[in-house]
Amino acid sequence: MFQHIEAFAGDPILTLNEQFAADPRADKINLSIGVYLNDEQRIPLMGAVAAAEVRLAQSINPHPYLPMAGLPAYREQSRRLVFGEGQGERIATIQTLGGSGALKVGADFLKAWFPQARVWVSDPTWDNHKGIFGGAGFEVGTYPYYSPATHGVAFDAMLAALRALPAGDIIVLHACCHNPTGADLSQQQWRELALVVQERDLLPFFDIAYQGFGEGIVEDAFAIRYFAEQNIPLLVASSYSKNFAIYGERCGALHVTGKDADEAQKIFGQLQSAVRKNYSSPPAYGGRVIATVLEDQQLRAQWEAELTAMRVRMKQIRSELYAQLKAQLPGGDFEYLRIQQGMFSFTGLPVAQIRKLRDAHGVYLIESGRVCLAALSSAGVAPVARAVVQVMTE
Ligand code: PMP
């Protein structure tokens, strides 16, 4: 029966992680992963999350199904975190299985109601964008995004490509901390992009998986809030995996803005229909933890302070690594570490040097040249800087 089934090629990042785990060197360093580690090289358990878990554990409850759309308090808090106060009646929000679940339900909803549209993702992007939108039946293309010369966004090329799209096409945008490049649009560029989206009647689908990792909770949501204020219809997939360090509980949300409360209600119904056909209703535990933190003034303040500390740590690692690289190789171009935002940067190192980093120095990066700075400890900065300079000068 199953003879024709082909082996799954696997995920290059996971394969590299297996190779890392099997590497016997004690001083090996893994910068290929996509999670935030604290300076002790562990996924943190945030104090606000732990406190909410203790609170929840104190009352023993049965385990009913959640509604298809998830917990009402979670939905409300999630909408406010992304959009701020106001406009709530015209936004349909559902709880989802992480940011991935939000993208998948959003993709199914769009395929049902915009079957002719094509989807455009940045070049490069998080690999699974292509998988999820392709899996929902869309033709997926790319628009220019990254400029190796400036380590920033190739904004003119991006705008030119988007201007050429037919009305109704869907563009996936990283709201902040672009994965994999760390290169983000400035506020002025977001404003210009909003004009093009309006002129061309495009449908933006924002992906915000790192809110609070760039400049702050409010700052990182700038683009979404600005587009919503311009009354541009849009979708948002938001994830709590990173900013609550709650990866395995699969917490995210999907938001869709309608023109008014009536339209939002219809959209809300169709989102529930898409959920029903996927997994019926979301898991409850992580949703309860997050709603508890966000609804409680004290826990929320604690969470915000802990999130700020994570952001500050990532920025410190960036500037320490920059300083050490620049000191050892003054002619080298390491500006990318200071320009780019969030967990990731694009080093631009050629594949041969990335392999040498791994084989000769035990420093693991994926071959695209993406480095996860959120996985580097302060103790790891000096050996990584030494290794990078060595492979660049050999
Ligand atoms: N979008 C982007 C850009 C991501 O980097 C990730 C996670 N790596 C996701 C979505 C998915 O988030 P989650 O793990 O919450 O499904």
C-alpha cells in the first residue's frame, strides 16, 4: 500500500541541529536555531508565565473544549497587543496554534474567498511561508527584499515589484525583525508602502512573530497599526512563541480587519469555519496562561520587563560581537550586526566559510548565512569573533 511513498527530505535546520548534537567538541556553539536562549544557554521560563501557571494550578478544573475561536479573554488581549486600543469592533480575532496556525487558517480563509489571487513573499523569507500558502493551494511568488550591499531592504526594487502586481494579490509582510535577514523597513518606508498597497489594491498579510524583540511592543507593531489607521483591509498572524517563550504550547492569533462591525462578524464566522475544517478548536492551556498574564496588571508589567531584558540582551550581544570583530579585522564589513533587528542577522559569509566555521571551529550557522544572535551567550562572543575572523582571513 505505502510502497510509493517517498522519504521526507527533512528540514535543513533540523538536520544541522542533529549534526550539532552529535558533535563531541565541548566548545561547540550552535547559532543555527530559531529560538531565544538566555545567557545560560537555556530557553527561559519567564517569571510572569511561571506565576500564571502557579495561579492556574491552584484551581483544579475540568477540560472542556474551547470555542472554535478560542478563549474570549485571549482574543481580546491579543487584539489589543497588536492593534492598540480602539477599532476592536471591526477586527475579527481568533486564537490559533502558534503563528503557523494563524498563517494556515488565514491562508485557507483567503483561498476560499479570493481563489484567483496569488501570494507574494519576500526574497528571502521564513521557508514555511511558501509551504503554508502553497499547501493551501496558492501559487506563491517572491518580491525583492534584501540588499546584500546595504544589509538593509532593497526598498526601491521591492516597491517597483509590488507596483506591478494585479489588484487583489496578497503580499506577506514581516511586521518586524525579518526572518531570516533582520532587515526591517523604516516607518517612512512603511508609509510609502501603504500608499502603494492602496493604489494597487493589494491585500497585506502581516506576520508578526517577534513583537517586542525589535524596538518595543508598540514600536514593533507600527506598520500594522499604521495600515489599519489608513483603513487598509489586512490580515495579521501573531505569535507568542518567542515573546512569551512558550513555544510548545502553540499560542498565536489571527486577526482580520473588516470595514465595519457587520463585515467583521461575517469574517469571524468564516474564520471559525476554517478552524473547524482544520482542527476544530485550539488547545486551552497556553491560552489560559497568556490571558492570565495579559489581563493582570502586575503580571503584565513583569512580562513587559522580562521581554525588555531579552531585547536588551540581544542588542548587547550584537554590539559586543560587532566591537570584537571590528577590533580584530578593522577593514571587515560587520555593519549588519548594528543595522539589523531581532534574533537573526544575515552575515553574507560564503558557504565555504560557513562550512569551515562548522568543521574547524565548531560554530554552526545555516548555509544561507543566517546567524541566530539570540542563541549566543556573552561567553560565546569572543570565540565566535575569533573563528569568524580566522575563516575570513585564511
Ligand atoms: N513566522 C515567522 C517569520 C517565524 O519566524 C515563525 C517561527 N519561527 C513563525 C511565523 C511561526 O511561529 P510559531 O512557532 O508560533 O508557529
